[in-house]
Amino acid sequence: MGTQRVGRPTITDIAKRVGVSTAAVSFALNGRPGVSEHTRKRILEAVDELNWHPNRAARALSGKLADTVGLVVARPARTISIEPFFAQLLSGLQARLSADMVALQLLVVEDMAAEIATYRRWAAEGRVDGLVLLDLEVDDPRPEIVAALGPPAVLVGGAGSPQPLPAVSTDDFDAMLQIIEHLVGLGHRRVGHVGGIRDFVHSAQRVAALEAAARDHDLDITSIPTDFSHQEAAAATTHLVRQPDPPTAIVFDSDIEALAGVAALRDAGMSIPDDVSVASFDDSELARLVAPPLTAMTRDAFALGGLVAEVLVARIRGAQVDDVVRAPASVLTPRASTGPVPASS
């Protein structure tokens, strides 16, 4: 009887399992051309079956890095493709990474399970030197999973409390309060909110701020979550204005939502701000070009992306960083889309 081989699986073991050369395995693991998609898929399946991981000690001794940072987004591709905040954040990330000749690898997937599977695959293959995590959820399992996998990583957002990974935090609670205080100052007491995905931490922060403002100012606030798409935003806006006592002001969680809401309000024969005031988050060029220009929370998404990249590069280099890095505060920019509550209300 032969002796069964034990110990760490190697690239040679993967090649034997699939029936290809070690060069083909190397090409597949490093995303290089030279193997068919069918063969690449079989090789990656063998990687999972053998639980193969790169030899990190040898990699460290050789001084090799992938010179790539990974970002996986679990949102519908059609939604994020038109989202100005995401585009500006991405541009800021890449601009700062490019200063160190580091590439950004972006993958859009359908759900969190696929996102986590990608992190495991990238970590096993040594595909990236670090990771950026977006859209932190309440009771999110990803920070602990990614921390255990090993690659340096940075969260974007969060509630401002320490996580298993460093976070660049934005204060969405205070940002929403600024909008509501502005509307209250104009006399509004019935406020609608077209929000985002309920499970996101930043969405929960904004809703918590609305609830606090409702208690403090005796407001009637109706909040409707959406998937951030313009279709759901338009439907939510129409629902709000068809209520027996419709809101005199509506706050939207993104500029895309706000533009969809403005169109829905006009279809309903309503004038802005004479019949209803409108305010938005993000303050992209879209908010300034629409008529009337939108009152919005101004935050520099490009600078935020650069700050996230700065923290991640420091982590990749082995430097210590704060558990929570505060992003610059958002500032309300009042414009013509908000005005005094209508006299008829």
C-alpha cells in the first residue's frame, strides 16, 4: 500500500487534479490570458476542493504584491451605474491608488453571499493586496469574515464605533438632522422620506434621526424604504402625495431618487416648492442642474474615496491606523427647491 500524501496542497496538486500544466494553473490564478474560460473554471473549482491557499510566507519573502485593491458591490448593476455618489467615490479611490500605481478591481454581484465568496476566492488566490467594503449592514457578518481572511481592509461608513476592521465613518444621523432642522425652520410639520435599503447602517442612521426629530418637534414623518432605483423612488413619491394629509416636504436619500421624485411630483400637477419642498442627499451636479436646483446635503464623495484609499494604503504598508477615521462632515446647501410651508397647509 502506498503512503498517502499529507500536508499543504500545491499548484502541482491542482494541475494533476485538472489534468493541465502548472503554467495553466498559474495563468488562471493570476487572471492572465492563456487558458479558456472552461479550463479556468475547472481550475478554480479544484482550488476550492483542495482548499488551496497561496504560500504567504514565500510571497512575503519575495516582496511580491498584486498591486491591486478589490471592491465588490452587491447591488443591481443598473442602479449603481447611474448613481453619481458611487461614481465620485470610485473616482476618488482610483485617483489616490493610482498615485502608488495600484489598480482597483471592481466586481458587481447580486447578493452578500456572492460577495463573501469573492473575498474568499481573492484571498486564496492572492489576487488583491487589500479590500474596500461598502454598504455596511446592521449585524453585518462581512467585517469579521474579512478580518479572519487576512487581507488589509477598510469599511466605508458605519455608526462610528470600532469594528473588526478600520472604518472611514460618515455621520448620516447629523446630516439628516440638518435637513429636518432646515425644513422645521420653514414651518414644515408633515415630512415624507424616500429612503434606501432598510438594512444599510447609513439608512438606519437617517431613519433614527427622523424619529428623533419627530419626537423633538412633534412632526408627522412617513418614511418609505426603496432599493435606490428611480422606479421605486417615483412610486414612493406618488404614494406619499396621495395620502389624505400629504407631506409638505419630502427628503430623498440620493440625487437619483430626488430627480425621479421631482418628475413624479410634476406628473401629479404639483409645483416645487410652492406645493411641496424637496431636499436631497449627495449634492451631485444633477442636484444643481435640475430646475429648481435642489436643497441638498453637500459632501465630497471624491475626497471620501481618496481618504478611504489613503487609509487602506497605510494598512497594506503595515502602518497602524485609527479604528474609526472621521470623514469631513456634510453641510446643508439650501437652494430654491425648499420654501415656506404652503399657506393652505
